[in-house]
Amino acid sequence: MIKVLIVEDSPVMQQLLIHTINSDPIFMIVGVANDGEEAIEAAARLHPDVIAMDWYMPKLDGQKATRRIMETNPIPIVLVTASMAIKDVMFSFGIMEAGALAIVKKPHSIDHPEYKKDAKELIQTLKTMSEVKLVRRMVRITGKHVPIKFTAEKPLKIDSEIQVVAIGASTGGPLILQKIILGLPKNIPVPLLIVQHISPGFTKGFAEWLGNTTGFSLTVAKHGEYILPGTGYIAPDGFHMGVDSSRKIFLSQHEPENNLRPSVAYLFRTVANVFGSNAIGILLTGMGRDGADELKLMKDKGAVTIAQDKETCIVYGMPNEAVKLGAAMHVLSPEEIVKTIISLTTNHGLQNEK
């Protein structure tokens, strides 16, 4: 059984969440808290496996409650929100900075045509996050520059000019992406192409939050636009993102890959075929294996390939699959990934000797 604590101040939404979560017999609802203060007390007393947390509540909001729980009694927290407004989604990602692992929409009413889809997403997210073992509070990004110490054991070298960096991420990805992008120079001479698995409706707010907190130029990708240095392009909801030989982005609604659209696999494959050895491929924290095979394809085409290390992953799924395949030339922490991108894109290379 997966023990769930619901934190929600609306009685109507409480009943809907109870009904939805109870529809799967693997769950056991151990408590319902009406505000953030009750949530902190209930989390310590009931020891749930996962918490479904609202963000706008009386007494103590979801962000402050999440931070307190993560500091004192770390438990996987899923932010469950109703608002898709950009400013509200941006605030929601602030709760992820406080320690929440994922964000999903509150389900529509039972008679709504979208209810079954909403319920399925909520249930799957709670199941997935309940499996994440938290042993320490995640470090909040402050925006301050921290000197990066490079400690890779393997030498890094470049035989051709890097023209693009392709990044794939899933569970735990937003904060790792934030950390990496915050460490990059704003005038980096290459574009970043990013696929982040995220619930539909949150991508625009995610791009705004990521841009505002890092100062980097980020946008939701548009079909037919040229990729430019110093800019990050995030795959939009419901579309695979690729790039063609003229350096234009193309968006596709081809069948999902690994049950995902956008998929990291689609992006990595097009980057491998178009840029070959002139690319860096990076696979970050996440559940499943999306992008692992295609990171191997990038490596086979001569690209520099990197997987995030186990110690810094929230979920060591996608990177682990890549490592097992021999797809990753280097297995690095976020700090080391930053150092590597800067080194290889500025053509300085690293002089480490074998």
C-alpha cells in the first residue's frame, strides 16, 4: 500500500481527490490536512509515502509547508494545482525549489470529459513519486555564482567544433536544469535544445520560471524558427522537437516514443543525424529509459555524451539506462556538466591526461 496525505483547503476538492486516489486500491489515504500548518504536523505523525499538496491555502501556503517538511522530515511531495495561468505556474515552480518533486493539474469534476485523463495522470505521478527515496533536503538555487571545481576522472577532449547542446530530463529535471543553466555564460556560443517531461499546460510557465531565475534567454520552441547561440529552446506540450540541416526547429505530432511526446529520443536522434560529432548530448535525472538508446546513437556519430551521476539524481532511471548501454562517455554531477559545456563550447578543451 502507498500511504497518501492530502493537503487541500477546499472541501469539494478534498472529496474529489479522495474519490480519485481511492479508485486505485494500491493507495491508502492516511489523512487530509486543511492548511500548511496541519500538513507539517500530519506529515510528522502519519509518515505518508507521498503528499498531494495544494499551494494556495490559509495560515501557511504550500511553498512554506513544503520547505518545512523537506527540512525536518523529507517526504516526496507532488504539487496539485488548478491554475494554469503563467504567473501561478511560475509560483508553482517556486514550490519545486522548496522541494516538491512534481507538479500536476487538479482533476476536473467526475462528469467532465477530461476527468479520466486527469485522474490517470495524478495517480501515476503519485505512484512514481512515492518510490523516490529522499535522504536530505534539496539545495535551493540562490542565483549566486558558486565557483565550480571540476573533478571528472576521465579526460574530455573535442575533435570538432560543438554547434549545439541537446538535453533531456524528466523527474527532478527542473531544478537540475536550473542549476546547469545558471552556471552557463549568457553569451554561450551555442543553442540549447531541451526536452523536459512535464504535465501538459505547464511548459510555458516552466520556461518563464527557468528564464527568470537564471537570466538566460529561454523560449518554448516554435516550428520553423532558427536556433541561435545563447538561447534555450524547450519542446512544447504535445509535440516532438527536432532540428533540420538548415538549423531550423521542426515540431512533429508523430506517435509518442516511450509513451511520451515530446520525447528525448526524438530530439537526440535528429541531433545525431544532423550534427554528428558537432554536438553534446546530456541525459539528466528521470524515470524510465527515454533517450538512452539515442544517446548511444549520438555517441556512435561522434558526439560528446554525458549522463548525470547517480549521487545527484532524484531518479537514476534514464541516465542509468544510458550508462548500462555504454552510451555515456562521461558520468558527471551538474557542476561538472556546467564545466564541461563551457570548456567544450569555448574550444579550450581540458588537458587531463589518461
